[in-house]
Amino acid sequence: MVMGVLLVFGSAVYLMVSILLIDHIDNQLKATVDDIVEVTTVSPFGDISLVSFPPLDMTANVYVQIWSRDGRLMASSPNLSQLGESLDSEYLRVSDSVYHETRFQGVHLRVLSTSLKIDDRPIGTLQAAISLDVVDAAREVLVYIMAIATMVAVLLAAFGSWLAVGRALAPLDTITDATEQINRADDLARRIPYDGPKRDEIGSLIEAFNQTLERLETLFTSQQRFLADVSHELRTPLTVIKGNVDLMRRMKSLDEESLTSIDQEAGRLTRLVGGLLLLAQAESGSVSLNMSPVELDTLLLEVFQELKVLAGEKIELHLTEIDQIQVNGDRDRLKQVLLNLVGNAIQYTPQGGDVFLSLGIVAEQARLIIRDTGPGIPAEDLPHIFERFYRAEKSRTRGKTTGFGLGLSIAHWIVEKHGGRIEVDSKDGQGTTFCIWLPLLNAQQEK
């Protein structure tokens, strides 16, 4: 690229210098011709006579010839006194002034041929010439200098580019080495170090690569934890089932208690697989919701009646407020959310506690609140409660009826798909409040 730029620039300089030198010579030739024409006379018979030449000896490289119309040499400058040949025979007969470059006896000349006239009648030709050897020498020197300068500039540019590009691309070697080490060691916790500006191309690339590594590490860790959690959840019911089967085999009789235990654990496995399948389908986008107008107050009353039986005498279930509200949603999925949240509140609230339900309209949105007086959720666990298989074990011990930590993940996904959100507020030892916000049917239709 540098060579191309220098070639274009050098060609422009060469052309400009040549034009300026030739223009200077043309001006000198014209001035000489004008001086000679002023002292040239014509006899009554039309013969050309010359009183005197200008001091041409002062300019040794200026040659002058005056030719008659019939091709006779009438006069010439002192430095051409022995020559009878025309300086430029091609333009010996001209009707106007003509500049032309030619070679005369091996000498490169610039010739100005001018017609001599009387009353617009041509009577002869005046030819003045200057050698272009100095111009040719200047051109050669200029070409030589530009060639040397171009080579030096290209070498310097190549060396500078090699240093600059090498320094700029050096972090890429670091990226390559770090990537190879990560691949060999399977260590996604490593990051690529970079001390340069973070806003340049390399810095942006390394930052993006480190962010990718961070996401991969998070996903890999999540996958490992997911597999460990699934294995743990599967191992317990399978162990119970196998133990009961072995017991009945040794007893060689059916035991009603063992069969009940097997049935319960099989149900747990079915719920686990169903929850995992639902979440997998949700992530792949293959779960479709049957959206239609849903009377949220009727749905809440239905859930209230069903779970009041589950609460029994252990928990007091209260319906503190209810408004007539319609939302656009999947009735079965919304009922699944309510059953899960209210069921959790009943399950984790100690005997003699209370669970409060309320439904109202706030800021053109449906707000459904489930509040319990249970042990609450520790602050460090609150950011993770919607993660699959996550449970705050310090406050919620596992029992036969305990879930797998999938219910809140499923509920969170369902509410989000309905254009709403779930908020949770809890303090350790002071109970937990879940708040579900859903857009009203009228508000969704207006959008």
C-alpha cells in the first residue's frame, strides 16, 4: 500500500517537474524568437536579411536557423555556422508556431518552428532549439531519487508494520495458549489476561471471550449440579422401592404397607419426570398455552376449597380479600401455579399457623398474594428459590411429601409466559409472602 501511494505521488512529482522544466524552456525559446523577429528585415524583393543576432553566445545551448520559403538556409546562430541541415525538417514549412521534440545528430532538442510572414504571406521559417540534455538528466536523477526513497520508505513501513502488527496481535497468541490450556485441562474457570486498553479490538475480543468462558462455566456447573440433583432425587425413591420389593420377596407375600410405600415413591418419580419434561419443553419452546379469558377469582376460590381440606386442622387457611378479575391465560397452568404456592405455604407452615390469600387490582394489574406465618426463607437463599432443585434446607426439611425444588421454577416460567411476574418477600422466622402480578384482560386487549 505504501509503495502504491509513493508510486502515484512520485509519478505526479515527475510529471509536474517535467512540465515546469519544459515550460521554462518554451518561454526561453519564445523570448529568443521574439528578439530575432524584431531585427529581421525583408528586401523589396522578398529576401530575408538579418541585421544582427541577439547575444546568443551567452546561451550556448540555443540554436537558431532562418530558412527561406524555397528551403534555403538564410542565417543561423554562431554555434550552427558549419551546419546546413534543418534542426527539425518535419516542421520546416509551418503556418504558425509549433513546439516539437526531436533528435538532431544524436542530441535531444526542443524546437520552436515559427512562420515568418509579410501581410499574412509566409516568406520563411525561423527555427530555435534548446538541448534537453539537462532536462533528461534532471528527470533521471529525480527517478533515481524517488526509486531510492520509495524502497527505503517501503522497507521502513514494512519494518514498522511488522513491529506494530506483531505487538497488536501478540494477545492473540495469549488467547491461543489459554484456549489450548483450557482444552487440555478442562478448566473453564481460567480467564485470559490482558493489560492493554479494553476498548480496542483485541480488548473487546478478549472481554467477549472471557464472558463466553464465564457463561460456559456457569452452564457447565449448572449441568453438573443438575445431574447430581437428579441422581440424588432418583436414588431415594428407587432405593425405597427396591427395599420394599426385596422385603416382600423374602417374606414371599404381599405386604400392604410396602405396596403403599412403592406406590408413593412411584408417584414421586412420576412427578419428578413430569416436572423435568415440562421444564425441558418450556426451554425448547415446544410448550403451548391454551390462552382464553380466565376468571381469576373463581379459580382462587376453587383452589381455596381444595387446599382447605389439605390444611385440615393443622393450618388455618384465610381468604382475606377477593375481587372479580379476568385475565387472559391458560386456566390449568394458572391453577398449577396456585396449587404449588399455596401447597408450599401449607406444607412449610408449622401447626397452628396461618396462610392468607388475597386477590385485588392494583395499578391496572391483578395482584394475588399468598402469605404464610412459617419459618421464612433465609436472605442468602432468596435469590435462588426459582432455580430448579434448589431448596433452603436450613428452614425446610425434606419429608415424604417434600417436592423436588421444581415447583417454583415451573411456577415462575408459567407466570412469565402470561406476561406477569412473581415477587417474594421473606424474613427468617417471620414467614414468607409471594406476590403474583398478572395483566388484566382489558389491558391486554388494549395492547
